[in-house]
Amino acid sequence: MTENVTKNSRRASRGEAALSRDTIIDAAIALLDSSGESGLTFRALAAKLATGAGAIYWHVADKHALFMAASDVIMARAIGVSLPDATPRQNIQTLALAVFEAMDQHPWLGSALSQAPGQLPTVRLLERLGRQVAALGVPAGQQWVAACTLLNYLLGVGGQNAANASIARVQDLERMHFLETLSAAWSQLDAQEYPFTRSVAAKLREHDDRADFLAGIDLIVQGMLHNTGTR
Amino acid sequence: MTENVTKNSRRASRGEAALSRDTIIDAAIALLDSSGESGLTFRALAAKLATGAGAIYWHVADKHALFMAASDVIMARAIGVSLPDATPRQNIQTLALAVFEAMDQHPWLGSALSQAPGQLPTVRLLERLGRQVAALGVPAGQQWVAACTLLNYLLGVGGQNAANASIARVQDLERMHFLETLSAAWSQLDAQEYPFTRSVAAKLREHDDRADFLAGIDLIVQGMLHNTGTR
DNA sequence: ACCTGAACACCGTTCAAGT
DNA sequence: ACCTGAACACCGTTCAAGT
């Protein structure tokens, strides 16, 4: 554990930092942040770590495991927010917002979470949500559905967010310009077939992601309260 | 448009079906259904269509466009369900269930929808949901958030569904055995850190995807009704 | 106008060989 | 125990050349 002198002797003798699982994951996160999901490559990662592509396989099973490990680090950090002495309803908002911020700063996170149902990163989140759902007074028999609904909504938003970021990267558009274009396209849809979409096209251009996300969370919470006596 | 005699002369003279955009999309759907998202390959598709890999590019821009076109065909079919003379609340259930069934039969659909926010397949769905939200009596100012919440929840469920199917394919597990394993893993989580997750581990093993999905939809609808006078 | 198939520039992963 | 880097079996995409 601590005998780093014998470990990584090859690299150490060249005065380089030790190649460990954690170093690799940190580098992967940096790469994902700077180049997006498609930028995470064993060759690029090896270059960044000044090693060979194959060396990484000594510490990590495969690309999927690496991607999950990276997302777990970010998720653990995000849900580590201390929940102040507030109502369960407010705690859910705080929690959801923390995850939203994490997905906003690391757009690949949403994509990663969608790829590993029931695995550690998602379970961390489910646990935290579930506890607040219970604290809210939702009957035991309905807590599973309630917590899953919050989780799936969050994952849905995260996935869309990831895709938006990826499109913006490829097309090199600012968020503003991207929404303008999309909103314009919506406005030109057939009036008979798409009345609703046309009616909200303006909303799309000027909407606040964060505020709408939180409004969605609260909508679900209200649905939960409906089944509680605590309305 | 109709002069198929001159079109595709090469293939026609060999007695093969015409290579058109639609033929390609149909073949792509068949390939996706049988081999999953990772099975959709220009080489495999070309083999299936008895043509060269490059020929496909004459009819389709690139792989992403092909994937979207395939998902749009399925989505258009799914939301084509006729809504009987029922309440908006029931119509939303019918609609959501139709999409759920489509994502269940074509697990790659959930993944596709997550990759193209604001594009045709998602917009089709948003439109249908939005109209029912309006019919439900949700005030105009809140329809955008309400419809998006339903949509995002649906996309979240679809994404998880796609990932589950993909894992099941790789590991060649039956759904039952997969859930057993996951449920067992949840039961062995640390009692201090994961009380909620442990408490629902049994639920995970025996839960009914479809029923839970619909319960989530109804939870959100109840939240919407809360802001409506029509409670 | 439509199709062919070789070629290019990538991937993830493996593995003998080194230290 | 850990690292190296060539090699393998794939990808998506392009494009000269054909009909």
C-alpha cells in the first residue's frame, strides 16, 4: 500500500508520477471534460499519462469500467452536498440541483448514468433521493415508485443535456444560437400537426434549463404529497 | 418518383430489390432488433442489402442520421395509437404505454431518443403529450414544464431500458436472473450507508417494469392536477 | 444517377517481451 | 508486479472508378 518505492519502479526511475487507478481516472475525467465522450480514447489517455495504451489495462478492466469509475467520482462528489436543516421537499431540490450542476459541468455524466442502471453511481443517487422521499412521509409501499420516478426524470434530463453538449461541440455553436435555430425550426412546423410544439417554440428559446428542471422536480414532489396526508 | 425502371438499374438487372432510403432504414431496424445498437454497422448493413458499404452513403448522410431515421419510424408508429374517447389522464397513460411498449420491443430506441434532443422523434412525442396536458386543464404558463417533465421521465426510463437490454445481451442473462443478481448485490450494501436501497432490494427483484412505469406517469399527472382547479 | 470496393484514419483490446 | 508497443480485428467515411 505504501511501498511506492518498489511500485511503479519503471516510471519512478524516470521521475514520473506513479500510474495508479486513481491517476488514470483523474486523467480520464480531465479528458472527458476537455474533449467530450468521444475524446476518451486509450491512445489519448496514454499520451496524457506518458505511457503506453496497454499499460492502462493493468489498472482498469476496460473502457466501460473506466467511464463508470469516472462518473462515480463526480457523482459521489455531487451528492456529497450537506443537506441543511430543511424540509424534505427542500432537500430534494438541493440534491437534484447538485446533480444538475454536476451534469452541467460534466455533460458526459448524463450519458454515463444512462449506461449503467443499478450500478454504483445511480444507486448512490437513488439512496439519497429515497431517504428524502421517506422523510417526506410517502407510505412505504409507494417509496420505490416515487424514488424511481425522481431518478428517471433526472436521468432523462441528464441524457438530453449530454446530447445537447455533444451537438454543440460538433457544430461549435453557442447554446444561445443553438436554441435560436431549434426554436425557429419548431415555429415552422405544420400548424395542423404540431399546434402544441409551435405554441411553446418561443418558450424554448428563452427558457432557463435550471429553473425548468427544478420545476419538474417539484411537480413530481407535489404528486407524491398528494398521496401523503401532509398536503 | 415512379420511374423505378431507370432507377437502380444496376441492381434491378440482377433481379434485386431497389436500394432506397426506406429499404435501408427497414434493414437497419431489423439489424438493430436482432443485434442491438452495436450491431448496426455499415458493413453488416451492406451485407444484408447485398451491396457495398459505400452505396449506403448515397441515400443516407451518415450513421447518426440512419439511427435517427430508424427511431423516427418506430416512434411515429408508436404514437399513432388512436386515443379513444377517454379523459386526458387516461390518454396520457395510453400514449405513454404505447411508447413504453415500443421501447421494450426495440430497446435501442431509448438510446436513440436520448441522442437527439429537439429532433423529430422527440418532438412528435412532445406534441402528443403537450396536447393532452393542455386538455387536462394545466394553465398555459405551466404546460411547457409539465410536458417536458413527462417527456424527460419517459426518456429516462427508455435509457435505462436500453442499457438493461444491452447488458443482458452481452452477458446473455435472462431478465429474471439479471434482476436476481442485482437485487442480491443491493442487499449486501452497507447497512449504514444504504438503508433505503437495501429496503427496496426485494422490490427490485419482483417489480413489474410496466406497472411501475405507469405509476410514475400517474404521479407526475397528479402533480399537474394539483395546479389545476380540476382536482 | 447510382453503385462498387479499395483505401484511409481511426478505434478497443491482447500479449509477448521487457524490467 | 508493472510497463511497453507492436499487432489484430474491427470501425465510419471517402472517393476514384465503373455502369
